[in-house]
Amino acid sequence: MHLLAVAVAHFVAAAAAPALVRLLGRRAFLVLALLPAATTVWALTLYGDVKDGGTVTSVVDWVPSIGLELAFAVSTLQWVMLLVVAGIGVLVMTYCAWYFKDGDPGLVIFSSSFTAFVGAMLGLVLADDLLVLFVFWELTTIFSFLLIGFEPTKRASRLAAMEALIVTTLGGLVMFVGMLLLGQEAGTYRITGILADPPSGPAVTVAVLLMLVGAVSKSAIFPFHFWLPGAMAAPTPVSAYLHAASMVKAGIYLVALLAPAFAGVPGWHLSLLTLGTVTMLIGGWRALRQRDIKLLLAYGTVSQLGFLTVVFAIGSRTAALAGLAMLVAHALFKAPLFLVVGIVDKQTGTRDLRELSGVGRAMPAVAAAGIIAGASMAGLPPLLGFVGKESVFAAILELAHGETAGVPGWAGWLVVAGLVAGSALTVGYTARFLWGAFATKPGVEPTVVKAPHPAFTVSPVLLAALCLGAGFAGAPLTTAFAPYADTLVPSAHEEYLALWHGFGLPLWFSVVAIAVGVGLFLVREPLCRFQARTALPVTAEGVYRFGMRAVDRSAVEVTGSFQRGSVANYLAIILLVVLALPGYAAVRALLDDGSRIELVGYDRLAQPIIGLVIVAAAIATVRSRRRLRAVILAGVTGYGCGLLFLVQGAPDIALTQVLVETVTLVVFVLVLRRLPEYFTNRPLTRRRYWRVALAAAFGTAAAVFVMIAAAARTATPVSEAFPQASVDFAYGKNIVNTTLVDMRAWDTMGEISVLVAAATGVASLIFLDTRMSGIRRVADIPYPKGVEKQPTKPGRRVWLPGPRTLSPDRRSIIFEVVTRLVFHVIMVFAIYLLVAGHNMPGGGFAAGMVTGLALMIRYLAGGRYELDEAAPIDAGVLIGTGLFIAALAALAPMAFGGTVLQSYDVYVDLGFLGEPHLVSSVVFDIGVYLVVVGLILDLLRTFGARLDRQILRAEREDDSVSRATGGVH
């Protein structure tokens, strides 16, 4: 199986999840669970490839010209994470089928987001390229935001989701800077290549420390620990998976990934050992006083993540072996504990340990699963948690004995003391959890418990059984984890995973931790009161909220100072900034290298003539008091630019300029119907003279920018290679079109995406429900005078039924006749431009504009009903379909072994019709065409049909008022 297919399959399943939920209800989770189940089975089959230190790799060329590729790899560390992510995912998805109810609000979005998150996490684990890893890293952030905010109507869910998003995104951006720096220093972004030959130097140290910021923020390590408890506002399956077994492991995984190569860089041990130990203590201390058993586990998760960070940060073979054991143990005990909490919450209606009593007797299977998992978390034998913790104590003893370079012995003993104290806290809050959730408490009424469905308990019971069984699998686990451990610094003695290592210090550390932890549980009530009295007034979450309030307040103040509703002020600020910054640079360039600028008056006599017309039109525009005249004169300047392009030998650009100018002119005229005929008649004020001066200064600066940029060129323009590349790689002779849809197609993809965003913005501001609400067609039947035309009825349509759609004073017989003659010709011309654009002037954008103009003609001749007869389709559907086709055309070559946006050509023998030359990029152009047509439809329905109805409604209101007042109003 191709490694990329593992993640892609989950995203495909996520797209299908809404349909499955609508069809099967909550049972859809059982179907969706089949995909991570297959991934788990596949991961198990890879053991033979990685058991001896091997690596399975897959590489897909993305942009070969710049060396960008999608690289994925599986070695021992990735293999373990695959089993954790996919294996826990199967059981949590199965659990969801009984946790939720059919018809729960948000279930459709939850199923899709959860499945996509599994795919994103798998992609993160498999990524062998720093940039690819970052993409999946941020995808997990996005999907976790959606899952945490599962109930957007609840303020707590919204705040928790936003908090997690901001903290982890901030850390991710810092990490991204480190990734770029490390990739530049190493000369490659391939992770396996960097680890095989790690670079060194100050820049690498900075890069690694920046990446660690992303790791500690993702894994809720101090000072970012506060976001994880808040995320418990999410449904319990989210907590069990994202925040116990999957997402928060991403930071731990990154530390483990970097440790073999960079554990010795300055600051590594100081930062991670300190932050990890502090986090373990803070999380355990806070967990001791929680009354919500889910929140108690949340703080316990924070504590355990600090513990894992310390272990992987040590950088020795023993620590690596212990770290993988604890990573797996944590997933196996924390996930069932959260699932148990979900069952208790669902069956009793509360998570408050003060109200729960006798639950263990009512649900013995659930209680047994919780006790086994809790015992593993506390580090009791014979469970996997005990096996891992024993090895951890052995690793930190090596640290204390000075066997780790760069860490003095006294610092090692501090870490030992911190981890033993943290382990004692773990025992204490574990006992508090088990007592609070399942014990029968004196003086508390027995809790009413609804019997859970047997299938509801399968997942936590199975995970608890794995906790127990894995405790006896020390030897196999040592063999499985050894290839990763062998990449770290060898330890003084060969360490192994086992239930019994003899009567050594690690065992006594466990005994001390258990004894102290039990003592903390016994004095729980006085301890809670002591914590309440000694709580610090300043917390990390308080600092975060203070910072966010400061940012919000600053945004309000800045907005209030500059965003005052005046377009003229906005434009003035923009122009002043351009003059102050780039303008200063331009002045310096003129002073330093002004002699290099060579001015040529003109190449052809037509150029100065056209230029004079443009200048005259511009001056007349600003002096015009009539709005319509100003718009037409502004259009003259646009058409003049089109003529300049044509004179210079660029017919494609000239055509595009003329088409855009025409569409813009029509839209302006449509809008002007609702504006006064004249601009203000107020006399010129001093402020207007300042505006004139600012405009003149900016125009001068723009001209200087162009001159300096042209004179500063020293290298051969890349465009000189375009003519040959257009033929060799794009199979076309029209350089403009091949540049847009082949050589610079990513730019075009970005531009049509901007068009889609703009159209969406227009639709959201104008259309109250859907774009289809504005489509109204008329039946092919005559209507009496004064009768309002009705919506569509099936039947034959009549072209331009003016008598039935427009009043006589709004009709133009000549215009209707001309429209009948030219509409089809224009449409044929548009299709010609679309197909021939690769070798002749044209292309998808020009064809879309021409089609839009044809629709404009139909609208202007026949009114809004005629527009809807010509295009009875939702503009959003056209836009979305166009973007989808463009994206499909971009990705399709990958299915045939090519690269993204690669072009193919074929000659088709049509006999006597000839042998046309077809190029695959025409499909991309069709997507552009549909996007442009959809955008123009949106504009016509917004500023045409909608305004028509407003004007008609206003006229009717005026008529009714006139009749009511006898003509006086």
C-alpha cells in the first residue's frame, strides 16, 4: 500500500461520512471504523520490514522543478505511532456508535471531522518531509478545533476550541520557522536525510529550539498546559482520542523523532527536562483537587505528557526504550479511562464525584476496566504502566549518575526527585478518580444507573485487557522497540523491559511513589482545602486571557481610530503608506542609481496619441459632476490601456482588458440606478486640494517605481525562455495562455480561488438564503395587463418574451432584434476562445467574460426574467463546479504517474474533419471559464435583478401613495 494512500483514504471517507450518517445514523461509525481497522492490520504487516531497523518509504513528485515532493516513511517509531493512532481510532469510533444518539445535532459534522482527523494524524506520523509534516500538523489543529467546538451553542465549547486553536497554531508557526531554517542548513527537508547526517552550528540550535516550541505547545507542556483541560468541553470520544491517544502525542512524537540527532544541542536538556518536570508536577497537583472526574483525568493527562517529555528528552537508549513503553502504556490506560467516564456520564447523568456512589456495583464490567486502566496509570504491577515506569526510573538514574552529556549530576537528581514526586501525585489522583467514580460513599444516596448496552463497554474493556496483557510482554516489546532505541546514545548497561528487574532503586522509587500517593489520597479533604488557600493569584490561563483581552481591546481602538466608514480616508491611508515606505526607497534609488534609468518616448506613433486620450479622459473624469459621465470617462481610460496592449503586440491582454472594462462599465451603470445623478454640489474645500496632491504624488511614485524596476534588471528575463517552453512543455503557441494554465498555473489557481472568495462574500452580503432564491422564470402563456408574472411552469420557452416581462417604456425593439441576431454568435465565439486559446488569442477567462457579456445582453434586452431563462442555474453551483474541475485537472496527472498540473497532448484523427491537437490543460481552462461565468451571474443577479425588484417595489409604493393622497405626497 502506498503510504500516501493511507491518509488520503481517510479524507475520502470523511467526505463520505455525512452521507453515511444520514443513511445509517450513529451506526455509520461502525462502517467508518473499518478504515482505521484496515490501517492497523496493514501496520502489523510492516513489522517484518522495520524489526531490524529497516525503513519503508514512498515518494511522490509534487513540483520536481524545485525539488518539492511528498515523502513518507515508516521506521520503528512511526510504526508504533501508527498502531496507536489507528488502533485506538478503531475502538473509539466503535464506541461512538453507542455514545451518540440518532439525530444528535452536529453528528454529521462530527463524523466527518473525526475521520478526517484520523487521516491527518496518520499523515503527520508518516510524513518524511518537514513541510509535509507541517501541513498535516496544522490539519490536526483545524480538525481538533472543529471537534472541541462540537457544540457551538455552548460558550464553554467555543472558548475551549478557540483557546486550543490559538495556542497550538502559534506554536505551529514558530515551529514552521524552525523547520525552514533546519531544512536550509541541512540542504534537504527529508527527515530521514537530516537524521542520517544532522547539521550543526548556531543556526541549527535555533532551528531545533524553535521546533520544540511547536512540540511543547501541541503536547500541552508548561507554559502551554492550560489549553488541554479546557478542551474537555468536547464530547468524551474526542477527549479519549485527540487528547489522550493521538493529537497531544504529536509533540511527544516530534521530540522522539529529533532526539537521535539533536538531543545534544545546547538548550535541549535544559528546556525539555525542566518544562517536562514542572508540567508533571503542576498537572498532578491540580488533578488532586478536581471534582469533575473528566477534568481530573484531563489534568492527569497534562501530568503524564510532562512525564513523557522528560523521558524522550534524555536521549539515551534506556530512555528511548522506556519512552516507547510509556507512550503505548499511556494510550492504553488513558483512552479507556476517558471512555469509562463517558459511560458513567451517559448512564448516571453526572460526572461530579461528590454525587456518584455505588456505580461500581451497578456496572461491574465498566468498573473493572477503569480499575485496571487506573492501576496501569498509577504504575502498579503487573500492568504495562509499571513496566514502563520501572524503565523510566532506570533511565533517570543514568541521568543522575552523569551518564548523559551536558547534564550535571545534581540536575539529574533534581529530575529524579521531580519524577518520583510526580509519580506519587499520579497514584494520589488515580485513587481519587477510582474512589470518586465507583466507590459506595457513606452519606451519599446511591446513584441511579441505567444499564449500558453491552457493546458500549467493549472498547474500554478491550483496552484495559491490553494494559494487563502487555505487562507480561516485556521481551517482545523490547525486541520491537530496540531498532529505535539503538539510534540513541548507548547506555552503560543493556536495558530491557520486564516486570522484574530485582531489588534496585527503580523498584524502591515505585514503592515510595505508591506509599506517598496513598497517603495523599487519605488526606484528600484537608489537602483540597490547603490547595484552595494556597492557590496562586496568577495562572497561565489567566495570562492567556489577559493577553487576548489586550489584543481585542487594541483591535477595537485601532479600528475605531482608522475604520470610520470613509472610503476616501481608507484610500488616503493606503496611499500615504505607499508613499512613505516604498516611496522612500524609490527616492534613495533615484539618488544612488538614477543615471541608469533610460527613458524612451515611444516605440510607435500611436502610443503617445492613445496616452494623450487616456490622460484627457482621466482629467475629465475627476472634473465630472455627473456620475454616469464619470464612469464612462473612466472606462475610456481602460479601453485606452487595452489599445496600448494591442499596439505593443499583446492581443490576449488587450482582449482581456477590453472585456473586463466592458463588464465593469455595465455593472457600474446598473449600480448607478440607485445613486443620485450628480456628485455633491458642495464647493471645493481645502481637503479636496490635499486629495488632488496625494493622488498626483502617488501617480508620480507609481511611474517612478516602474522605471526603477525596469532599470534595475541585471539578469536575463525568465520570459525569454517562455516561447520555447510554451511549445515543449505546454504544447501551445499562445504564450499568455500557456503561462496561465501551464507554466504559472498555480498563480491562476490562486486567482480563481480569490474570485470564488469574492463571489462568496457578495452572496453572503446580498442573498438571504440561497442564490437560487433570486431565479424567477415565466411560463409560456400570455398574461393580462397589470397581472404580476408568475414563476416557471413546465413548457416550451419563448425567446425574449418582452410583452410578458417588461412594461412598454422599458422595452427596446431594436435592442431585442439585435440580441436575437448576436447572442448565439457571441456564445459560439466564446466557445471558440475557450478551445482555441492554447494557440490563438483567448482562453478560459476571456471566454467566460464573453459568455458573461452575452448574458448581460439577454438581461438588458429582456429584463431579469430573461436572464433567468438564459441561465436558470445557481451561480454558486457554477463557481463551485469550476473550482472543482480546475482542482481535478491539476491533480489528475498524478493518477498517471505525472506531477501536479502537468500537461498532456494528443492528436485525434477525425478523418475528413482533420486531426485536431488536444491538450489536457483545456480542462483546467474550462474550470476557469465556469468560475468567471458564475461570478458574472452573481453580479447580474445582485446589481441587476435584485435592484430591478427594488425599483419596481419602490414605484408601486409611490403609486399607491399617490392614489391614496390624490396625487399629492
